[in-house]
Amino acid sequence: MDRDEKTAHLEWWANPFTCLARISIRVTTVAGTGEWEALFSSPLDQDVRENLKQLIDADSYFTLRFDASAVEVQAEDFDGVDHLRLTIPEL
């Protein structure tokens, strides 16, 4: 299977004007699945991990922003909060 790794940002917006979190990540996609696996570009400290877990629990929808594009994704943590699975929500 083809795998493609890119650097991106995961953003959590409270409203169109307020971004509460912007985290640099490395995403790996498997062709044809519509899913990404995300790892944080640098280790998160305990406070940031707890805050991210609270955001995911409150509303799991994030913006996945690449250099020239962005897409809304739903985040699901696995392997703790250090590793996320991102999917494009079905309409």
C-alpha cells in the first residue's frame, strides 16, 4: 500500500474567530482509506496532553491544515493521546 507522510497542523476552533489549539503534527495516510494517523512533531507536556484530551472529549472535530489546504476531521485518540486517528466525517 502507498503511504504518504506530511507535516500539518491540527487546529481546534471554538468559533470562526477563536483558535484554541494549534499543534504541529506528522500525518501518514494510507491510499484510499480517507484516514490519517497523526503523531505530534514534538512531545507534548502533561498539561498540553490533558488539555488536548479535554478538547477531544468536548468536540472531536478539528481542522487539519496543510500548506495550501484544510479539511475538517474527526479525531480519535489511540495509544493514549500521543497518537491520533483522523477521519473525514461523513455528511
